[in-house]
Amino acid sequence: MRVHIDRDRCTGSGQCALLVPEVFDQGEDGLTLLLTEEPPEDSYEDVLQASLTCPTQVISVTD
């Protein structure tokens, strides 16, 4: 699995960082930081949920 964030469209709601803190964080600017582009497979469901929960839909998940 690979994860990508479109930081240009991110509004910094922080839902992803709350759901999967081992993959997402928030930077000093309030926008999402991706801690790893290839999270472990056992976090797939959580990362997918974060992408679906994102209000601006800026998180993409590919296999």
C-alpha cells in the first residue's frame, strides 16, 4: 500500500492524525504530514478510513 497527500488542498482538519497517528501527523502550519508513504499492511483499514473521513478528500491510497 502507498499513501499520498495533496498538501495543496489540505485544510488541516486533523482527522487523519487522530485516526492513524503512526502514519499521519500535523505540521507547525497545521497541515497534514505523511510520516510514511508505505505504512504496514496491518494499518490498511485504518488508513483507508482516514482517507474516507478526510473532509477535503486529499488522501489517496493505492495497492
